[in-house]
Amino acid sequence: MTNFILTQIYLDIFIELDAPNRSFFDFEKRSHGRQGSDYFGLGLHVVASPFQMSSLV
């Protein structure tokens, strides 16, 4: 079900544990323009980037 939802919004989502030196409530967003964004908080590092056009075909 999650995979279906993510493919419908055309984003690659990658989730990993955040760096151990960051606080649990250190929230931050780093935008990389059209290449995507990094989100930090709640002990997680989430990378969201648009699908490449070749993967949509």
C-alpha cells in the first residue's frame, strides 16, 4: 500500500536513522531545488526526490 501511494506522488523516499550527535527534536529541512529535499527530526533523516523520467516509463 505504501509503495502505491509513493508512486502516485512521484517521489523517491529514503529513510535512515539520523546522526547520533543530533537531538531527537532537531528539526531541519534542506532544499536542493528540483533535485529534492532532506528532512531531519525525530531521530530520522528523510530524503525525498522526484522520480527520474526514465523510471516513469
